[in-house]
Amino acid sequence: MNRTFAPLRRVVAAVAFVVPVLLGAQGGTWALTNARVETVTRGVIEKGTIVIRDGLIAAVGADVPIPADARVLDLAGRTVAPGLIDLTSTIGLPGAATAAPVGGRAGGAAGGGAASADRFTGFEADRVIADEVRVSPAEARAAREGGVTAALVAPPRGAVRGLSALVPMKDSAGGADVIKSPVAEHFGFIAGNGFGAGGTNARGDHTPGTIMGVVAYQRQELYDAKRHALLEERWKADPRGLARPEHDPDLDALVPVVLGRMPVFYDAPQENDIRRAARIDKELFLRFTIVGATEGWRALDALEGHPVVVSVNFPAPSTVTGWSYRYAMRHESDDSAAADRAARTLIEGNAEAIHKAGLRFALASGGTNATAFVSNVRKAVAAGLPADVALQAVTIRAAEMAGLGAALGSVEPGKIANLVVTDGGNVLAADAKVRAVFVDGTRYDVVPAAGGRGGSRDGGPPSATANGTFNGDKTP
């Protein structure tokens, strides 16, 4: 498809849409009984029941009637919590296997959809990720095994990266399954083919590859979008005597951004990145969220007033601003280990520093797999972040930053039934073991069945007995 002339009705006519729940795929009615329910927003129910109907949470409480048509699961000794939401993912995105981690500096060929000869890789404001995303069953299963039930998918590099989509971790999820699109327009300081390379088109033309050039390009595009919006408004009000505004897909996509109707997610991992991004927002007054912020503790003043999606893809100590010099100049035989320990304390304590500063934040994987995501959140907790705050940061706070706090992120009636069932505490607890997840009310088993791998949907092994227990092993 020639993306220069790609339809932009979703961008121009409606800033955001939420895809209606596909009732035929939701797995009917469930009653999860005798579970310890961590609602996140309404406290803990030590022995509660959750009723799921048509993909939504119909009821939750300590004394909830069980519908006659419900499949009953006795979850005594288990914990149910909201499914995790990862706001920095490339899952299901073409070319993601070669992508750099979000918040990283690695180069390489950028993934993406088709482009015309005039289109520059990584400079694609009108790129609609919902049109491209295809989550394979293996990718979805790996995410669910870590408790992730929804992911915000966006390209990991580019100056102007396109319009992200929040995708459920269902087998073979694609554009028709997307929960919300677009969520935000994504920007960053890494150009199309990696830091220092710039963007290219099919003819081999280049865009700026230095940070100074990338920032200048972004500012110019945003100012051009403001002018474009003004011309369109004037022409629509009274077209007589006025030239019709030129059709420009990129500027059309940026108009909702400069009018404050669509958020900007700005990838800014290091201290200088954060400060540059904050200056751009101060100049242009956008709905600005800073993403990455792995050196947030070094730039708390610049983060103030901005929502922050904090990556827990911790950088190597030797790459952290200010520590490279120490590594280069060390002389004592044990100084390397000492520097590692000192830097690691700051790196893993980043989220706690941001929390102590009173900033609004969510936690995200930074492009790692779900298992590493959970492991790294646990490290942040070990470094001082309160456990309840960590759970909020990967559930309700993440949902709010995606504009879906009313639909996801907590165990409440009326919300989408994205849930994680664990042995032990909630999914972030050190003793937790994910047993099953519900995505849009559909049950997926995680624990492998005897002689095979888990991950089955309703009706697959391990099968449910008539009374709702599972093959005698309590596996949901």
C-alpha cells in the first residue's frame, strides 16, 4: 500500500476509538470463587467471587450470587489481580525482531509497513500501527505467561514514529481485536535507522541523523501542523477566496496532537533526552508523556508536571550518564565492581526516586519479554518502591495513561475481564506462579498440562470438570 495516500479517517474524523467487544469470542459466563482478590482500586477481598459475562466483569465481592449459567472455578488458595499492561511493546509488529529496546540506543534496520519512494523510515506521523499489528499465538502465550494481558504497540525508533495501538494478548490478535487506536503519537530522538543514521526513503534520500537535526525536524513538523490546522479551520469556515489546504498525511496526523486532542508519547531514556523533551513540551504545550526515563532520578525537575512511563529495562551501569567517565578512569582493582554496585543501586532505585518526588508514573518493560518485565519490577520493589505502588503502576496507572482507566487496570464491575490467577501472592510477588489468565473474558491456562505445554483456551486441556475444578490439580 502506498502510505502517502493511506486513508486517515481514524486520525482526522475521530481522535480515538475503542473497538467494541466481540461478544462471540468471550467465553461465556464464569464465576471465580473463594479467591483472594486484589482489586487495586478497592482494596483486597480475602475470599471473594468474580463473575465474568460476555468478556466483562459483571460483579465482584465477598458475597456475590453465582449465575445459574456460570462455569464455576474454585480458586481457594489463589490470588486474582488485574492483568498487567505493558506500555512499551513491539509485539506483533513487522520487523520487531530487529528492533532496539524502547529507551535504548541500538541501531539496525527499522521495521514498518510499506512506504512510497517519498516516505522516510522513522518519519511517519500517519503510520497506523493497528493496520499492521499481528500477534502470533506464540507471542501472545509468552506475554500471558508473565501475566501481561494487554500491550501498547509502537515502533521502537524514529523521530516521528506513528500512532500506537493497545492490543489484547489473544491468540492471533490483529487490527479487529485492538482495544484502542490510536492511543498516542510517538516521538523519539533515535532517527529512522538508529542513532546518528537518520531516515531514508526508497530513493536513498536522507533526513537529519544528529540529535540537533532530529529536534529541528520535529519542531518544524509541529509548527507546520499548527499552521495546517489554522488553514483548514479558515477554509472550512468560509472557503470563498481561499486556496484549499494541501493534503498532507503527516500533517493531518499531527493536527490532533497540536490541538491537544491526542497525547504525545516521547521516548526519552537518558538525562539529556528527558531535558530536551521537556523543553519541546514547554515550547509547544502538548499533551506530553515522557517514556523510558531510565535516568529519571537525574532529571526529576524536568519530569515534574509530566506523566512518565518508566522503563524497567535497566541500562548497563557503564552506559549511565556520568558513570562512563568513572569506568574509563578507574585504577583500583576492585573499583569496577564498586562502580557497578553503586550505579546499580541508582538504576534499580529509579522508580522509587520518581515515586518519592510525587510524580505520576507507570512502569513498562522497555521492550523486554514479559518474564523479564516482571522480574525487573520485582527488582524495583527490592530497591524501595512500595509493592502496592508497583502493582498500580503496571495496571490502573498504565490503563489511565493509555486513556482507558474506565475500562482496564482494576477488578471492578463493568471493566474488561483481563485477569491473572496466581499461586501465592499477586503476579509481582516473589512466590507467585501464574496459573491462568483471562483476556476479554476468555480463559487461557499457563501451567503446562502433563506431557504437554499449557496455554490452552476454553475447551482445551486441562479440561474443566462439571464442578469447576480442573483435573484434580486446581489448575484453572
